[in-house]
Amino acid sequence: MIRRLAKSSNRAISLYFIFFYIIAFGLISNANTLVSIAEATTEKNNQVMLRAILTDLGDPNRWQTLFQPALEELRKRHPELDIQLNYTTFPYNMTRAALLESLSNKTAIDVISVDQIWLGELAEKGFLADLTNKTQDWGKLPDFYEANLDGTIFNDKIYGIWAWTDVRGIWYWKDILKKSNVSPDSLRTWEGYLEAAKKINSTIQAEKEEGTSTLVQPMHLNGDVNAPDVWYPYLWMLGGAIVENRPGHPTKDSYWFPSYNSTEGVRALEFLKRQIDIGLKPQPRIDDPFVDKKFAVMLSGSWMPSIFPRGTNIAEIVGFLPAFPVPDDSVQTTTMMGGWQFGIPSTSTHKDLAWELITVMLEPEIFAPWLQRYGYLPTQASIGEGPYSTQLEQSIPYYQEMISMIEFGGSRPSIPEYSEISNHIKQALDEVFSGAKESEQALDDAAAKSAKVLGWS
């Protein structure tokens, strides 16, 4: 049932600040950082306090709407227990540090939210409980999309459950493309994408002369810390990989080796370089400027509709293509998937009950309404394509197009060294974008550093 994975802080904030909240965990009540969900019933003899550390999802109250119905069901199953839940949330850029600090200090935590790229690091440090046997007994792994299941595995064991996901594709303003005489379908190929950028730029220049243009440039080109995430799909569609497993490691029988500097990687980076050559400038990955019509086209995630003001008829004004541009029509497009996993720390003193809480939360009748409310995409096919998909389709613009991408999606490798490897790739992209190095040299230099981090020299 388990397949070997084949695909593949903000430190300026004081850790003392983070540790303060962890020490205060369960001793204070702050609506923005710590929430206690208690059952207002008669006192019971056997009280169980479950504790969780979670990312804040940009709105900590989102967790309340998921935990509340799950706890109600859990309490029905265990009437002999007084089950309570305290959870602390942190902004994304503090969550990893908070987890590492807490788990290093043996704090008893029962449930955590794990970014897929942290899984290998936490598992290697011994901070995550092995869920392999529990998931096999659960029997629902075959219902998960393959790429999402692959992203839960480290060293052939399952350490998390990928609860929800996102995909990235092409968002575009319909009126700007029409005004520029650009067919949306032309954005699907590399040459069509570049030609569309030139046509839209002509429209921008004409409108600037009239003083009516709001556009900064035709296409958004990601240049911030997330830039590798937009490069990976081009690498994958060409048959490349970020890392590959190789024998002959100095200290292991075999281990991961950087392969992103392959001919496929160079070709993928050259497409980004061509965008620089026609005048596009790297930009931060912030979706608001697209919503404000600063860009006509943007490669961004399935979360984009949530950025628009409430009540906007998004499908009427903005289009979505379930694709990254491909070299030609013979190449299958792909995407990169993110999202969050649930894990159980090895320090948990209520592992069985924590696991039951996770499985209850993921029951379609509880989880599907939550996904619908916040616009997340499911990792379970029974939700994504079954009867519950009707609910999601009604609330998420372009839902069917987004779901169609999961089959062709990839995930970043769940290995401890990924964060450093990502930094090496980001530096290579920066060097190419600035003209300091050619694509092949930049990727080769980055891969040499990655190989060293992976223990090959």
C-alpha cells in the first residue's frame, strides 16, 4: 500500500516570543492565539485535554468551525470521557519555529498542522509519530489522490495525512485579453504565452498615452521566495525532477541527489529567462495586484477567488485555465500542489484519541462543508468527485477545472534538506533573472551546493 516517494523564519522574530506562548499554552486564553473548545455538560470523571499547534490559516477562527462538529461527534463516541481541546495558532512564518521549539522541549502536543515541505525534517528528528499502521487499519488511503498520498511518506512510512490541497494555473482578465486580441487558449503554449505578453504590452503602452492604464506589465513573473514553486511545473512537464534517489552515497546505501540541473531543468529555466528578455520584471507573489488589475495574466493558486471582494461574480470578469504553459501541444501540462497535513507528535499522550479526532474531521459530512466555506480543494476523491463535489462546485469558481489538475500535480520532496535546496534553486533563479549567470551555470552551481547538503561530498 505504501509507495516510495518518487516525485519529488522568519528568524528575526524572537524565539523567546514563540516560546512564551508555548509555555503559556493552556494557562492563558487569547482569542487570536489560543482557543479552548469545551463542552458545556455535566462534569465527568475522565477528563482528556487534547492540545494542538496549528498555522493560523490567515484567520484562526477557521479552525473553530472544523473542530466544533468533529468534537461533538468524538464526544458522542466516548460518552465516558470529558474531551476538551486547546489549540494555539501561529502565522505561517512562525509555525515551523513554534513546532520545532515545542517538540524539542518534549511538550505534550497531540495534533499539529504540517506544511508538506516540513514533513521529512520533523520525521527525521523523531518529532512525528509513525501513522503507517493506523492508516492501514483506517482503510481510506486508496481514496486519496496519489500525489497527495505520496507527499505524506518519508522513508516508506506515513507520518501525516494531507487534508486539503491547492493547485496553480493561469488566471487572466477577460476584458484585457479581448482588447489585446489575445485568445485565452493561446496562453497554453510557451510561444503563445510570450506572443500574448507582447500584444498586451502594446495595449498597455496605448492606454498609458491616454492615461487610462492600470497595468504594471502584461504577465506576473514570480521573483520572490516562492519563485521555485512556479518553476517546478515546467521542470516536471519536461520529465525532470528536483531530486532523484541514487546509490553510492558516502554514508548510506542510497540517498537523494539533486537532479534539477538536468537538461530539462535548464530548458525550463530558459523559458523564464525568455520572459525577462521580452521585458517582464520579477514580482512578489502577492495576489492583490492582480485583483487590482496590475497584471493581465498571473500564474497563481486556487485560492485566488478568496482575494476578490465578497459578492464579486468572478467567473464573469476573470478566466482560469487549468494549465501551466507547455512547450507544445504534445506535452502534458502539470501543476504544483500545496496545502496542509495533520500530524501527531511523538510527544502526544493521547495518540489514539488524536488519531480518531483527525479521522472524524476528515469524514466527508464534516470536512466537505468546511472546504466549501473556505474554498480549499479536497485530497480525497470521494469528496472531490463524489456527491459532495456538487456543493464545492457551487461555491468555488472553476472548481471542476481545478480538480482536473490534481491528477497531473506534483509535490515538493518530503526530505529534511528541502528548505536548503529550495534556497539554492531560488539563488539560481535570481542569478538568471539578473543576468549574472546563464541558466546552465546557475543550476549547476546550485546543484553542487545541494549535493553537499545531501551529504554527497
